[in-house]
Amino acid sequence: MKDNKYISTKHLDAILYPEGGIKLVINKITKSPYGWTKRDLLSAPFGVETNEFTYDYVSNKVDEVYSTFPNEEIHELITKIKKYNNG
């Protein structure tokens, strides 16, 4: 049995399931004065089919929990997933 693959950026995680599909996880980041970063779960919508996991899908889900969010981070996540899927 293959394990799930986790692809992450600063605030976002994508869980790629070996049987197909991707789940988005949106986190809140809190920097500690001691040098570590805490990630708190804000949202984890139901997973979708791989072809439905697009920039627009991620952007819409992020907009549900953040009033402003860096688009570059969404592009980074999508790019990392594409690189992983293309070998």
C-alpha cells in the first residue's frame, strides 16, 4: 500500500492520495519568539479529484478563511504538485 504524499507551502498543504484525489489543508501561522513556527488548522475541505484541484479551487477555499492571501503561495503549491505528478 502506498502512503499519502504531503506537499506544503508556508500556509497550505496538499495531501495526494495514492488512489487519486487531493485534499487541501489551510493553516494559520504563528511565529514564536523562540524560533519555531506554529501551524494551526483553519480549514480542511473535503478532498476533490486531481483534475478539480486547480488554482481557482484553492483560491476560492483560501478566500473562505483569509481576507487577503498571497497568490504567489497558491501558485507555488500548484507548481509543486505538477512537478511531483510529472516525475
